[in-house]
Amino acid sequence: MSVRALVRVALVLAALAVAAALLLPRWLLTDAVAARLRDAAREATGHPLAWDDLSLALFPPRLVATRAVLGDPAAPLVVADRIDLRVRALPLLRGELAAESLSLDGVTWTVRRTAQGLQLPFVSVPAAAGADAAPRAAEPAQGGGDGTAVAIDALRVERSHVIWEDVVQTPPVRLELHDVAGDARVAGAGEPLALSLGGTLASGGTLRIERAPAADAPDLAVTLAGVDLAPFAPYLGRDLALAGRADGTLRARGPASALDALDADLEIASASVRAGNVTAQGPVGVTARLRGALAQLAGDFSLDATRAELVAYGGAFRKPPGAPATASGRLVRDARGRLGVDGVRLQIKNMDGRATPEPGAWRLDAAPFDLAGWGELLPALAPLAPEGRVALGGVRVATAPLAIAGRIRLDGVVLRPGGRGPLVLRGALVGDGDALRSEQLVASVGGQDVAVSVALTDLAGAPRQQTRLAARDADAGA
């Protein structure tokens, strides 16, 4: 073929391309096709879709919608600067639109929780939905009489923004995830979704959400890096507070209306944790195994605050960093749905006990343990340099103001009041408001047993101790 012939062929092909670029959009983008695309969007999401402009680009072949709005225009669930719907080339030559993949750019996604339930971009979840009413992806529209087919196998999101609004919670919660990018794919009809999506929280830290298509993989896995926990505080209830920055993972199985499992493994740096009247400052490890609807999650938890400082009851208890401190138990909901704890196993230093919440107080029980070294945890005992074994039997501790009730049993406890010779005590101390007073207490002094009276007073302020040996009527210090 001569050069002149090649040029003619090239000119013909160019003319055809120009003609296709000019005529195909007019041929394909009819009102009927646009209506079919809107219907397909409603079938797939449950919400109406509108756009400012819809055009057909040929290289590569795709539909382009600008300023698209999903949902009520006055309060849209999704707003996209640009949507590219990639279509297959060969069906175009037959005057058909066959969708292949979807690309979303500059999207703002809004998820709302109201008294009526969750409002999602793809489905609305009723507030009282059960496990059998879990959100399911709509069956893709496979085509209509106008030659459209909208089965999407791949989705790409770039430069996007996700907003969580919860107007049910008190106070209301608003979380924003910026710079969201990722993709979702399915291998074929009926195959599970593979998802990878990440972004940066406006409050600080990053989130990555992933779903592997493997049968044994969690439905969603969320990875946190440096996430500020303060915005999540309203979900923890009145008696629990948590602040700091978290790293770790969350793994969820089951529908949002009734999760089969939500497993959390977190490390909170510079944590500020409050549970009732106990606060922790410093690194804290948190694990939880929860289940139920998102708004009613409950289950098991554990905390490791060994590396943190613990302070309780106005400073009457103070654990330095490095002393062992762990807690485990159940997260439960009260009749008003507020989160609390129950069945708590508390291990501090060498004490292994149980902590039971009561209205305005905690009840503590512990098997006998050695008091050696506890002066650094209980400032009121520090001057007495205690040793020996004690046990807690139904000790109730309340605050506002500090009030102690119950019995602390003493078995060979050694005290050194005022730097004097040691007293070896057997008997009990009984809570009396902000004081502890002895009951049937016997002291061994110089090899002789004598009745003794001991009082630790003003435990919430400037603690004082008094010891009186009944046999000699001698005041051992004040």
C-alpha cells in the first residue's frame, strides 16, 4: 500500500472517530437512557440520583456525570464532583451501554444515625432491625429494553470525604474522615466483595478499612494509627471515659443491626482512662470481644495499665508506672442503654480480687495477699511500712464524699508507727466514712499480746494515723 493510500485510510479512520465522538453521545444519551441510569441507581442504593451534566467520553469509553447528588438534595447522602462510569467498547458499536467499573472523585459520603435508624448511601437500616434485616447489596440491574446494563465489578474512590452524624447520642457525635481513597472489587456474580479504603480523621489519626473475600475473613477489618479517642467519648457512658491516641485493629462479623462479633485489640498511648472514680494516665492496652447492634454492644473486655499511673478516690490510692495492674470483666448496658461494667477481676501488684459496681460505689473482695510494698500505692500506709497478709471482704468504697464500709482482715500485719518498734496485728479494720478503725485487734509487742486500737482518719484529705495500746494506755502517735 502506498503512502498516499495509508494517508487516505488514516483520514477515513479519523473521520469515523470524529463522527463517533459527535454522533454516539447523541445516539446513546437519550432521555430514556438517562432515566434508566437513574432507575438503576435507585435500585442499587434505595435513593434518587441527580446530576448537573452527563456526557459520553470515548477514549476510554465512559459516562461522565458532574456534580452528582444521591438522596434528598436538601440533605444528600452522597455528593460527587465527578463520576466516571466505564463502559465496554464493543457494545457501544451496537448502540448499547454495558457498564464495567465506576470511579468516584471528590465524593462527600454522609452516614446518619437518627431515631429511625441508620441512613446509609446504599440502604436504610431500621432502628429495630434484627439479624434477618441486615443490609444486603442490591442485585445489579442487568439491562433493560433500551440497551443498558449496569453491573459494576469494580469501584474506585479518590479525594473523598466521609461524615458520620449521630443525632441519637447525647451529646451528638460528628466524625469526619478526609482524603479517603481506595477500591472495591468482586471477582464475579455472587462472589464476595474485596474492599480496601483509607483516610485521615479530622480529629487526628488514620483509618484503613479492609475486607478480604476469603470465607474465614472478618466482614470488616479496621486498622487505627494514632487515632484521637476524644470524639468517641459520648459512646462510653457516664461512668467511663477514654482519651488518648489509639493504634490497633477492630474486626467485625455480621450485620450492623446485630453483630456476631466485634473484636478490638488496641494500644492507647498517653491514655487518660476513667472508670468510675479510678483514672489511668499513660500507656494502656485494651482488648474487647463484643456483640449486638452497634448502639447496644456488650461483651467481654480487658485492660492492662501496668505501664500507666493509676489514681483513685482523690489520691487515697496511687499506683506508680511499672507496678502490675490489669482488669477484665463484662461490658453491659443498663435499662437506659448506658454502658457500664460488671464482674470485674482486678489484679493490682500482688492482689487478685473482684470489683463489683454498686450505685455510687464499688465493692471490693480479695483473697489474702501480702502488704509488703503497698505503702507506695496507699499513701496513708506509707509511714507505717506495712507487711503481712490482708484480705478484703465486701469492702464498699464510695466517693463524693469518700465513704468506706466493710471489713479488712489482718493476719500477722506488721506496722511501724512513728518509727517505733513493730506491731504485729491480727484482727480487722472496719470502714467508717473516710476513716478505717480497728475491730477486735490484737497486737504482739515484745512477745506479748495486747489489745490495740488503730485509726486511720481523713483518708480523703491529709491522712493521719493513731495507735493506742490498751494495756499501757499509751498513745503511739498522731
